[in-house]
Amino acid sequence: MKRFTPGFVNAGYAGPMARKRATIKEVAQATGLSPAAVSYALRGLQVSEETMERVRAAAAELGYEADPIARALASGRTGMIGVLCGSLEDLWQQSLAVGISRGLREKDRYALILDAVGDPARERALAQQLRDQRVDGLIVQPVDPAAAFWAELCESVPVVAIGDGLPGTAGEVIFDNRRGVTLALEHLKELGHERIAVLTPTGARTPDRPADVHASAEADRLGLDIEVATASYGLTAATEVARGILDSGRHTAVFCFSDSIAYGVYAAAAERGMSIPGDVSVMGYDDHPMSGLLSPGLTTVDWNIDGIVRAAVRLVAAAADGPARRRRVVQQPTLCERGSVLRISR
């Protein structure tokens, strides 16, 4: 049996640990740039696209990998961005978190994704935990935008809000909910629907969410008879609420403030042998990709999730790199008509 002799090294073999880590100075020498310029290029900052590609190609050829610990010590930054989701039971928020994570990675940052599960108290605890873990910035889709703690939090960490505005943020990607709600309710009204159930994830602890307030105001303006009910994003819970709505027989249409909730209406209708849109029309609010696969496809409101991701990543990256001018991006909705809403005679 061949035995291993301690201290013996085969001089003809360079194992995976034998290669010395390339340094940023070596990348600088290979590209003719300063180490500072190389550092900026690797992070996609303050250089042209051509320079960024040239530096990254040289770094890849040399096998350069940034030392995260050294970078954090030198810059005072961790490279981590907190992503605090309102509820990851919502399939659209899942897609949003995935898109943000990939967008941050392209900027040499990493996402730390946490789920508030629709609970304002948990949202506050997680936001403070992310701050205490010294993330470089925080992207949040708030459960309770009216909570008092946001102003204090925004003083200690750059925050970018998605959906609803918050006081003191470094940037905001705001949904024009007034326009979105108007699109949905006017569409239902034009097709003859006047008795409409509105299913919202908003609970008693956060009663003044802008979209819900707009729904009531628009219903009054349009002369609609609406009934608002709270439904969770999860399929089981949404289906349970939808059963009660359908069993009442009062409504010709159901408008859901999330496509995930609308899937519960589809499930409840199928249980009862009801036809969509023959027996009841259904409308969603965020155009998740699955909505186009339903039969019939779900009529919904499209918020351009790719544009939201790009804007949020751009804003938080700029804020994490230092003081930046506060930017507010207003995301406009578009109506996405499919087959789930039927014209009815009044």
C-alpha cells in the first residue's frame, strides 16, 4: 500500500491552494489604471462602460476576487443591502425580491432578504435588526407606512421605499395607486359592474393604506356599491375569504389588491362549480406572470416590475455610496385585459 509521507510535496503539482490571490494592484498594472479607478470599475461606479468591461475582463483573467472582509474594513461598508418584504406569501413580492437580489449582485452587492409576514410589529423589529447589522442600505415595501419609527430609522441607514412613501427616505419608487385603482374600477364600471367586492391584504392594524383609501373614494365618485374584506396573500386563507364573498351572491365582480389573492377567488369558484367570468368576474392588481396562464387569463393592473427593480437598485446603490440627492420615482400602471371580466347588462 502506498503511504503518504508527511511533509512530502510533489514539485510537479500545484494544488488549488497553491495559487496566490491576485491583488487589486495587479489588476491596475494590467489595465494601466490606478487602484482607485479599478475599485470604482469593479463596483460599476464613476467610469465608462468600456472601462468597466475592460477592468472586469482583466480581473477575471487574473483570478482577482475582492476580499469582502478587507473591503468592509477599508470602506466601512459591508456590501449588504437589506430587502424587507411586506409578505413573501405574495407571489409578486417574491418576484420583486428575486429581481432586486439579481440587480444588486450586478452592482457587486448582496441582498439580505427578510419577510415581515404582514405584521407591523415584526416589520419594525426586522428593520431595526437590519440597521443594527450595519447593512449599507435598506429597500422596503412597507406593511405600515404610517408607523412613527420610519423617520428615526431613515436617519441611521439609507432607506428606499417601494409602493408607499415614507418620511426621510433616501429615495422612493411610488406606485400611483390613485391611477391604478381608478383604472380597475372604471373598467369594471364600463362593463356594467356596480356591486363589487374588494379584497385587500390591509388589516385592522394598518387601516389607512393609500390604495384602500382611494378605492373607497373612487367607488363613491363612480356610484359603485363596494364591500371591502381583508384577505391574506396565502392561497388557503384567500380561498376561505373568497368562499364567503361568493356564497353571499351579492357581487357581480371581485377586485383583488393582489393577483395572489385573486388566485384564491379562482380556487373558491372552482370548488363551487362557478364560472369565471360567466358567474363572477375577477380582477387583480399586479400582473404576476402566472396570471396569464390561468383559464381564463386574469385581467389585472401591470406595474412594470422590471422598471421598479431597476429604479430601486439604482437609488439604494447611490445612497449606499454616500450622500446623494433624494429621488422620487412614480410608477405608472397600465391595464392588462384578459378574459376574467365579462360585460353584463345593467
